[in-house]
Amino acid sequence: MSFETLGLGPELVSALHEQGIDTPTPVQAAAIPQALAGRDLIVSSQTGSGKTAAFMLPALERLSHHSGTGGRGVQVLVLAPTRELAMQVADATRDYSNHLKQLRVATVVGGMPYGAQIKSLARRVDVLVATPGRLIDHLQARRVNLSTVQALVLDEADRMLDMGFIEDIEAIVSRTPETRQTLLFSATLDGKVAHLTANLLRDPQRIEIAPTQKDHSNIQQHLLYADDGSHKRSLLDHLLRDPDLDQAIVFTATKHGADELAGHLSDQGFPVAALHGDMNQRQRTRTMELLQKGRVRVLVATDVAARGIDVQAISHVVNFDLPMQAEDYVHRIGRTGRAGRSGQAFTLAVPAERHKIRRIEHFIGHAIPAETIQGLEPKRAVRPTYKDHPRKARPQGSRPTTKTPWHKEGSAVENKSPWHKDSAAPRAKSPWQKDANAAGAKGRPARDSRPGKPNGKHGSAQQPHDNRRSAGRYPQQASY
């Protein structure tokens, strides 16, 4: 299958060929013909699957027949949750439309000066890529007209809803014509997303692409244990000197750690840059431009870059520090192996972090192969953390509803555990428990047999204190 057979014109096909894109991905093959037919679409697809081209190429194809309409009206509106993603979509649009000379693309995002955005909106805009909050500001100031929108795209709709943009989205959509085409892309299609689609789309075609994030069959994953931080740096230095490495992202846990590690790698002669939340938008944009152009070979980043970076030349991802959440591991390694390419993902850990590795492995459903590098082996061997059939944890405070091996047929008590005993049966005494009378016969008084004190709360003999640890109630090897 080729892009020509999907219905795209020679201008777009030529631009794709110049970027080395000749074969459509599954989401592109499924979505482009339906979008060209004018259908509303609900598409479930993960990041890195080529979804930007899936919604932008058909929009550009339709615009190619009547671009240059004049005025301030927007023809295609794309809403994205973050400025990084919005800017990437805008850059991709410019690349795809390289041979559509009269088409104009504008970006309206938060964290950027208003002046340049106001200037771009004062001219004709064919494609507008925006974050909801900043677009609302321009709408309220009457700087943009959405009454001419032909196609509305909601990219990563689930993230926009999670970030609390639902009211902004509804306000923006109310400014667009009801005759528009709406394309919604989301990793999930339930909950809030399902409610949103019911209100915004007309008889939509549903497309679900099996996620590649959970298996990453095109990404080889490796686990390397280190003795300490110095050992981790030695392992990282070795990995970054791989002759097959094109570009790499190295993830750290903190902003300070990113700056410190980037400085260390720079001293070692690597073309490196840092990317984290303390950098202003101009610095972050400059860093991403250098990465896109290949002038930065190693990017040291915090998780601010885990979602959104889409650079096909990234061949290696290194988790120098483990992520806080297992889900972040999936997003991190997904920065390589983009658009169907293969990639390498390395995770560095110390033995004390075995529990974090186990959590990640159970989340992704398979073990990460533990490996060693000759000459850089750890001093301490670490046992495997993943089991093929891990036992499911029982919810706290609940009891099993099915019978377990210790349940007896015909038992009077349901869901008995090993410590449950028939109330009629006498409890077995442990060796350290003595009869109170026997204790007295040896010249040692029973625990509560003191002059002037009644035995027990109601004058009865009280059970010795050590009976709380009877073998009947607290078996030494109970299996929960």
C-alpha cells in the first residue's frame, strides 16, 4: 500500500518522499481514506503511530484544491494539550505542505509572547494549531475567526480532558460551524472522552489501532545493574559510544540531575544538551531545533520530554534514573522506535531498586532481560524480579470468595483461613505455655494470683498472657 492509493495528490506524496516516508502506518492507512471522504472520526492510537500525518494529510489534500481564500478565517483548526506537541504538529504540517506554496500555518500556544501570535493572526491563516487556553485568550480579544473552520482536530483528547480543558474545548467548538468535519484522536475512548465525542461528532467512524506501547516489539529492552552512581556513568559512557547510535535521550529523575549529567557528558566530548521544566520556552525551542537538525547527539531530559518528543533519528533511550511511575517507563522508551523503526532502550539500576524494576516488569507484562557488559560487570549478582505467573494480590480488607486448599468440605464456617479452628476443639498448647496450677506447684505463682486481687475481670481465672501466641491462632507458616 502507498500514499497514492490512499488518495493523496502528487504534491503531498512528493513531500513525504523527501522525508523518507513512503509507506503508510496502520493508523494512516485506516484514517486517511475515511477523512478524505468527509467522515467524522474517532481514532484510538498511541503516540508514535503516525497519527499526526493521519489527520493532517487529508486536511491538506482538501485545502490544496482551494487554498488562498483570503480573509482571516481559519480552514483547519488543531487543538493539542501542550505547546511542545502543538509546535511539533505545526512543524510537521509545514513539512507536509512544502509544495503547497500558498498555504499558511500559524501556532498559538501558551508560554510564548503574544506579539508574534497577534501578528500571524492578523494575516490569512489556513491551518491554526493551538493549545486551548491561549486560543481562548485570542478569541476573547476578537483576534481570530473560527466561523470558516472546515476541519477540527482534537489531538490527544484524553490528555486535554485530564488537564481540565473541557470547558475551553466546548467554548472553542461553539465558535465553529456545525457543518465542520471533526477528527478526534485519543489513547483511550472511554469515560470523559466518550462523553465528549457524543456531543461533538456526527455519526463518527470509529477506528481502533492496537497499541504498540504495551509490547514495543520493535524496541529491544535491556537492563544493566550498577554498583553505584559512578558505575552507572561508566555504563552510560559505554552505551553512548555505540557506533550504531544516531541520537539518544537519557532520562534523569531531577532537573538538577539533568544539568549535572549533561555537564559531565559534555566534558567527555559528547554533543549534548539538557531539557527540563526550569528552562524557558525559548531555550526549550532552541534545544529541540538543535536536536531535530542533528547538532545535538545526546539529549538529557526529565519526564517533561517523555510525552511529545517525536524525532525519528532517536535510536537509543537510556533510563539513567528509574521513573517514579511504571507508566512513565512506557512513555520514555516510546521516544525511540518511531514510525515503525527499530530502537534500543537501556535501563540502569542499582540492586536496591529491584522493587521498582519488578513493578515496571509487571506493568509491561514481561521481564526486561538483565545483561552485563564485559569489563563493567557489577560486583553483586541480582536475582530475577519477574515471574511468568505472578500471584494476584487480594484487595485489602476482602476475603476470598472461592475455596482455597485449606477449606474443608462441609465446614460450618465459610472462607476459613488456616488460623480458623473449630470453637469446640481445644487449642493446642505451645511448649512454653504451662498450666497455672503446675506453675504454682513449682513455687511460682500464677500470673494473676496475687493477694487481694480477683483472678480476672469477673473473678474468674484469666488466661495466661502468652496464650495470645498459641499455635492454633498464629501458625508459624501460614499461607495467606
